[in-house]
Amino acid sequence: MSSERAGVFTKENLDTVLKELAKEFKKRNGKAVPAEIILIGGAAVLVS
């Protein structure tokens, strides 16, 4: 990824980013701890 695009979420990579976030959360907190991610603004538009 070029330095211009670093940190830019696209429809193509947002799912991957969220899956990695979920993996890290489970690793740190265990599977029994509930979590909810609420997407707002542009992120919500990307997934719709």
C-alpha cells in the first residue's frame, strides 16, 4: 500500500480490517466477553 493510501478504508478492505479487529479483541478479552462495533458515517455507507 502506498503511503498516500495508508489508513484509507475501502469497501474491499473494510471487511478484512473488521475481522482482524475481532480476532485481536478475542485474543485480549476471550470469547465470553461481548462486544459490539457500531459503524457510522462513511464506514456505514461502505458496508451497505
